[in-house]
Amino acid sequence: MIGTVFLAAGLALLLLGGVGLLRFRGPYERLQAAGVGDIGGAFLFLVGLILRLGWPATGGILVALIGFFLFTGPLSTHAIAKAAFVRGERPSED
Amino acid sequence: MRTAVLVALICTAIPPLGRLWAGPTLWDRLTGAASLNVRITLALAAEAAFAGYGILLDVALAYAVLGFLGTVLVARFAERGQR
């Protein structure tokens, strides 16, 4: 039951991140929306999977996947943002 | 439940696909690709967990690693310019 709630929350957060990725104005804004939505959505979704299907079936690798997402999400966001800034893309003023 | 989750994940994968298709800059396309990688990994994990097909979990983990490496490699390559 609570696993379903977590799954739905993760899917909603992924969808909201996607909408932000589609609707925001500049590259940095889209990067922020996608980064936050992806990490939060993936975390909630995987926690929901663990809660719904039980620990012995899928637990260890899903926890490893959660840790991997929490670790590499900010890293890839930072890599893209730094590359954009070095190549002369500037944030919009207003 | 399994079909519903997969269909919902595919629906959430449409906006990154659109941004990958028509991002004005390279950075938008990279963001869309990274976002799409996350959704594909989650779809693999969900399919593995719901179908009880455990080896797909390892595939999902390997896909996550390779997707992250690809994103960082393309970002670092584009940071140095076209040479």
C-alpha cells in the first residue's frame, strides 16, 4: 500500500521534472528542473519498488541503484552546467 | 500494476525525448539524454522487479553506469570545443 504511494509520488515527480524540462526558458533552468526531478523521482520510485516487492527479492541491487543515482545525479548536472558555462553560455538576466 | 507502471514511465519519458529532439543548444540535448537514461534505467528496474526476472536488475545497474559515463564524456568533450 505505502509502496504504491511511493511509486505514484516518484512517477509524479518524474512527470513534473519532464514538464519543467519542456517548459523552462534557458538551458540552466531546464538543467535544474531535470536534475531535481530525476533524482527525487528515481529515489521515490526505487523506494516504492523495494517497499512493494519486499526485501529478499530485489533489495540489495535496488539500494545500490539508489546510492548510485544520489551520487551521480549531481555529478552529471555539474558536468553539463560547467561545460555550458565554459563554452560561453550565460544565464538569462531577468 | 506492472503494465500501468510501465505505461506511466513511458509517458514521463516523452518530455525528455522532445527536449532531446528539439533542444536549441547542445546542453539541452545533453540534459534530455541524461533524463531519458534515468527513465530507461527505472523502466528496466521496474520490469525486473515486477516480473521477478532478477538478471535485468544487473542490466539496469550497468545501464545506469554507462549512461552516466556517456553524459560526462560528451559534456567534457564539448567543454574543450570542436577540435
